[in-house]
Amino acid sequence: MEYLTVESHAGTKAEEHPLRFFSNKRKIEITSIEKRWLTPDGRCFTVTGNDGWLYILKYNPENDIWSLVAIDRP
């Protein structure tokens, strides 16, 4: 698991979601959120990056930490 710097947006209902993230000095713009779900310790998102890859990101609000859980390369 890799910890990430993520730029996110808190919507009108304070539902935070990622807009872009930085991994290995690369900036990945999120073009779509495919799926989102809750876990006991945070929120997970399956997102598509501007590189066409799928990423699973996890946000732990208690520690304010984003992590990269998985990558699915085309």
C-alpha cells in the first residue's frame, strides 16, 4: 500500500471525493469515479485516471490519510 497526496473535494453533504493524486512523482487526474463504498475504517473509491488505468484509493478520515490500494493497468 502506497500513501498518496490527494487533492479532493468535499461536496455539499461533506462527502469527500478525490479529484487528482500524485504517485511516483506523476500527477493523475481522475476522469471518473466508477464505484465508492464504505469500510469500517474509511471510504474507498475505484477511479479512472487520465492515463486510462483503474485505481482503488482509500481515505481514512480519522487519520486524514489517502492510500493507493490497487492498480489495474489496461
